[in-house]
Amino acid sequence: MPTLPACRLIAVLAVALLSMAASAQTPAPAGTDSPEAILAALKHALVEAAQEQTVNVISSAFIDSSGALVESNYFDTEATVRGVRVTEYLPAPEQAAVDPTAILPASLQNARDGVCAVDAATRYRPTLLVSARTDLGQGRVNDADADVIKQHARGLISNSAAISDNWVLVLEDELASGLSQYDRLLTGMVPFDDADYALQWSLSNTPPTSTESTDGGVRQLVQQGISGAQSAARSAAQTAAQYASSAARYLAEANPIAPLNLPASDPAVTLYHELTLINRRTGATLHTQAFDVTLPAADSQLRRSPPQLASDVTRDLVPQLDDFFEELEAAHACQLRQFAVLPADVLPAADGQANSPTQTLQIRIGAANNARPGDRFLIIETPWEGGQQTLNSNLVSSLSIGEIVQVDEFQSTLQVIAGNGSARDLKFALPF
């Protein structure tokens, strides 16, 4: 009988141990629809998926300051190895009348293919906090128009079908967000904080400055400073020229000796929009999109009304929003299906030195997001992509099931009802 290479043997042993862990956690009296049985069947499916992949073992070692040898092994799975088992390390197989994975609910039948293959019966719409910012200066479209433009933009964003079908929108309270901590305590006004994601819309009379740099932070800051100074100088020059031309026209027309009837017109102006979606938990930017709108030259004596001006400035916002969220869904659909969770209650330990978390978790979806008591979620420690993660992460060992036990408008409490994961370490919930 040919012998297996050492790395391959270690990988096979790892798969065998995972199989033992998955099977050993199935309690004998549990019903086929119990969370323990469902969890054990899901772990079995994930381990089976891992066994169908080639296992690569990456080893590293070093000697620490005390002279001890420290070794680390990393397991990765890619292609196919079938029919290899070390039976001495497995419990005696029981003759099952049906496939162990047959008890999985329909939503988990294809879970071995990854998180996007988990088709939950209930669709939960994440909460999206929308904020609007403007920086218009003193030109033809200026800061005096900002409030009307922002109000119009918020209305367009709120009515966007691309957002309303997939998100629960909450408009930022600019007054509460701008208060200091003291003023918040004094007035009782607090900013909304029950959203995992934020959509930031901004409008400026200068193009957005790129902050990407591959030459180091100092050089980046210098480049940004130069670019910012150049943009400010251009804007000031344009504004000065605009006011100068307007003043010249006014003086020429008001000349009592030889009045001139000059066609007074404001120059064309370009305004720059930017849309950014941010993960508020991590601060990471998930998606961004920029576009601009140019208002043609116009008679300065026939200035548009504020509503008409706001409509002209935001005329392309709706189609751009549609494109923005279509691209976002295509790039991050699997990621957006996993909701971040936090320990719901942290109680001080008896010695007062450490914290002891309970087995309840807080998730930022509530009644407004279609959450209901009794809804169940798979809870994991790291974002899940596919079955190939079984060996190179602790997905199987920490995989747990949580059930909603309390629902508020925008958040709920999850109780861990199956699995060995600790509420302190579990970070993401996947509906099933």
C-alpha cells in the first residue's frame, strides 16, 4: 500500500478530527428538527465538502527569545481527494437509513457552497443611515442654496426604488449629530446609532480629491495639500471673475449718460456629486461613485427659484443611485447577507477585574427590518464565504445557532440555542 506524504497525512487526520467533532456533538435524544440536530447535520455537510477538496498544509517555525521552537500549521483546501479515511481515528459508523444532511431545512441544503447559497425564507433589509453634505462656496450656486438642495436630494434618495426595495432608510438628524456630548446630555437628543451601514451623499463646487497614494503617507499629505490649495485658488479666481463681470455689467447698464443694454449672463457651473457607502461597524468603505452636473450659462436677471435650482442640480441623482446600488449588490451581495452581532449583556465578574458575557447577542435588525421572535440565524466568528473555509478557519468548531427572543424597532436580541461558540467571540449572524 503506498504511503501518504507527511503533509497529506496531517491534512487527512485534520479532516478526520473535524468529522469526529461534528458527529460527537449530535445528542442521542434530539429530534430531527431540533437546533442541535440541524447544527450537527450542517457541520457534517461542511466537513464532507472539505473532504472533497485537496488539502494544502503550509508550515512555519521559529525559535522565540527563550529558545523554544514555535511551529504553526495552516490548512487550505482547493481541489479533489476522495475515498481517503483513517478509520482508526473515527468512531464506529452507524448504519443510517437516510443521509444525515436530509434533516436540513430547505434554506441550508446548499450551504456547503457558501453563504450566498443559503436562501433564507425571510428577507431582512439592513438599516441604512443617510447623510447629506454640501460645500458650495459663494459662486452662482452657493451655500445659501444648500438647505433647499439637501432637502430635495433627501427626498429623491428616500423615494429611490433601488434603495427602498433592499434597505430600511433613516435620515440623519443633523442637529443631533452636531451636538457635543454635554449638549446631548442636556437636551436628551442623541443621534441614530442602530444602523450597520451609512450612505453619504455630498455636493461640492470642486471635484473630489483622490486620497490614494503608493509613495508613502508624507508624500500623500503633501500632494493633497497642493491639490487642495490649487482647487481653492481656482474656485476663488472663478468666483472673483464672476462677480467682477456682474459688477461691470451693472455699472454699464446704470450709466446715466450712455446706458448700455448688455446681455447679463452667469457662466456655466459644474457641481460634483459623490456617493459613498460605509460599514459603520468597521469604518470600511464598501462602494463609492462620483458624477458631475453642469448648469449652462444663464441670464443672471432671471435667476431660477430655489426649487427649480435644486431640481436642476440633482437631476441625475436617481439614475446614479440605481447604478450605485446595482453595482453594490453585484459586488457585496454575500457580505451584506451577514449581520454583525455584539454581546447583548456584559456582567462584571466577582473579582471586578474581568467581564463575563452572557449567551445573548445584539443584532441591528428589528421589526422595521422584518425581524420576528423565533427567527433563527447561524452565528459565526468570521465572515463566511464557502465550504472551503472548513479547514483554514474555526467555522465548524464555533458554528452556533441563535434565535431572536426580543424585538425592538431597529434591533433584536439573539439567544444562543445550539453550538459551542462564545458570545464574546461570535461576530456575524446569517439568517436561514
